[in-house]
Amino acid sequence: MNDIQHLTDHARAFEEITERVLLEMFGVSTSNCSDVCESSSLKTNKNFIVSIYYTGTVFGEYVIAMDEETAARVIGLDGPIIEQTQPEIREMICDAISETLNTIVGEAIVQLQGSYAKLTVTSPRVYFGEVRYPQFRTRSATLNTDVGEIECHFCLDLMRLDLATSYDEAMASLVEINGKLKAANRHLAEQQAQLVHSEKMASIGMLASGVAHEINNPLFFVDTNLNALCDYVHVIESTISDYEQLCATLLDSDAPVIGSDGNMLNGADVAPDTRNQQRDIKYVLNDTKLLVRESRDGVIRIKDIVKGLKDFSNLDRSGIVDADLNAIVVNAVNMIQSTLDDTSKIELKLGEMVALACNAGEIAQVCSIVILNAVQATPQDGRIRVTTSASDSESWLVVDDNGSGIPAEELDQIFDPFFTTKPEGEGTGLGLSIAYGIVRTHGGTITVESELGVGTKVIVRLPNESVQEELDEAECDAFI
């Protein structure tokens, strides 16, 4: 049975409840009831109407209509209604019939809610005289009572019924689509995290050969020095052994002589190469101190390199802290400098800085991305200059080079994901896109100025106070 077929049943239930309540409350009996009929709108020639609207997943109205004199007889007023008493009588019948309809609808709506959920009802409304209703499908029945005719009208707005059904369907569809979008967003977030990690690992990979070379240099000196120290240990052991033999000989000798230090020695038993050994042992001791110092410096250099690489690879652990932009930049430059040959140098011009509230690891990644891009775009004998400065409210990082530059028509695309000017198969095209996203979440800006054949300047501006914000979906789409 569809929704429309339910309407007649609900109208009949409304009629039956009305008949019963009138009898229970006022003793009004009904001789017969008409069949429920259907009309395109509510039509009545009665001049006293009381209605209650219901709304929710559908919209409609319960209406009882009768003549004003019939309403008066319902409440026991049988006399004629004259002009002098009409206001008082109208007030009485309005209160009584309104309360009656409240009782009727309170019972009828329970049955209606079995078909249409989440219904609420309004307070009764009372009309005197002729009332015109719009096109509103209605089921009607008439009670022939001992006080006169009383009409029962049950209305349901089919347009709103269709809209409610469409609304429910649309909501179900939206819930389903929203679930899919949430799943897609989670997947995109995971993919973005993987891409950021991949870019980070790619950067580390590009630094690996230079870092290996940078570590090998101090390791070479440490290894060479250790070999020399092993030889010196043999010399020292040999010298000590000779002196032990000499001491034993002196102790056994009865012919004392005066040695160079004024002590009494047995000159005949003094080894002829003692003086040379004395000179050798002084050299060995002095050189040993130098080798130990050089080895210690080499080990410290290795520790610094390993720490820098560890700090760079552990990007997202720091959270928002007060950081030193100069220290971040110096660490990034030290990591990258080792990838350059002797003819290419990164010039550092560090200004006086104030504390920068940021995710230090993320800003380190931005520095590395920007400086690495400059390195890759600059010839072997080129120049790369890294400058920092600050005001009370902002910190600046400027990286400029005299490399190949970027064509003007490509400048608008450089922050797009996967856009790259490198040959196919080189680079991920995500570096500047990731840098843009990081700077944006810190409330800063990153801009690029470039001239083909002259060079490129990248300017990063960051607020000193933390204003890290969540990107909206449109902005995420710009660099995911």
C-alpha cells in the first residue's frame, strides 16, 4: 500500500475519533457518518472552522468545520446568538472546540506517525466566516449529529510529501557521498604524507654522495693518523725496552761514569744510539699529540655531519617551538655544501635574528628544498647566496643564484605538484609544492623572481609568532 492509499484510512480514523470524543466530552451523538470522499482542496460552506497543522517529513492539516450555531449547541448553548452576546459566545466556543480538536489530533497523530515519522503539531487556529484554501489534496467526511452537521477534513500536501521523500533520498545520497569523500580525503592525506616522505628521502638521496665524501675526508685522516699512531707505539715500546735494558746494565756495572745529566753511569755499557732515540721519542711524542688532535677534530666533524643528517631526516617531530632560523639554515647549508665541487660555494650572509615560532623540522625541509633547487640550477663555477634577516614581526630567507633561470611563462606553475623543469626521470616535481604548503601552514609566503639566463631569487617570509593554520580543501588541492 503506497502513501496516497494511506490517506483515506487516516481520514476515516480522524472521523471516528472525532465522533467518539464529541460524545465523551459533550454528549453529542452521531446518527450517521458519510463516506470519506476525496477533493483537490478543502471546500466548506460552514462559517466556524478550527484547524491544527502538522509538519515534519510531511505537511498537512486536521480541520473540523461547522456553523457557529452548531458549535454553540455542542457546548450546550441552545439559544439564538444575538449581537450583544456574540463576542462572549464566540470566546466560549473557540476555547471549547479548540481544546476538543487538540484532544482529537493528539490521538489521531499517533496513528499518522506510524506512516510518517518526526511529526509535530501546531496550536489550534480558529476562523469565522468563509475561508479559501489552496490546492491541497483533502479527504473529507461529515458527521450528522443531534446538534447539526460537523465536517472532518484531513489534508496532506503531496508536494511536500514528494519533497520530503526527495529530501530523505538526497540526504541518504549525501551521507553516502560524504562517507566516500572522507575515505578519499584520508587516502589523499596518506598519499600526501607518502609523497612528502618520498621527497624528503629523495633529497637525502641527493645529499648521500656528498655526505659520504664529507665523512670520508675526516675518516681518511683518522685512519692515517691511527696507522701512524700504531707505528709510534712500536717506537715507544722499543725505546722503553732499550731503556729498561740500559737500566739493568747500569745496575750490574761496578765502574761508574758521569753521564750527560750528571748522573753516575757505566759509560762502556751505554748503547751508542741512545741519543738518537732520545731525539726520536721527542718527535714521536709531539707528533702523537698532533695526530690525536686531528683525529678528535675529524670525529667531531663526523658527529656533526651525522647529527645534521639525522635532524634533516627527522622532520616532523619537533612541533611548534621557538627556533633559530640561522641555525636551521647553517645546518642545511652544511649538508648541501658537500655535494658541490671546489669551484662552487654557498655564500652565507646571516643577519641578527629573533626567535621564530615554527616547526623547525619543516622549515629545515623548506630551506633544503630551496637551496638544493639553486644548487641544481647553477653551473659548477656558479654562485649561490643565502641571506637571512628579521624584523620584530617577520623573518626572511632569501636564496639567489646566477643559474639558468626560469622562463616567464613557467613561473606561475612552479608551485604546482609534479611540475619540474628538470629532464624526464630527474626529480619528483614536488619540492617547491611541498615547500609552499609548509610555508603556507606557518602563515608565511614564498615568492620567486627569475630571469632566464640571469638567475633566480626565492624569498621566504615567515611570521615570528606562531599562526600555523589548517588549509581548506581548495588550498590542499593546490599542492596535494
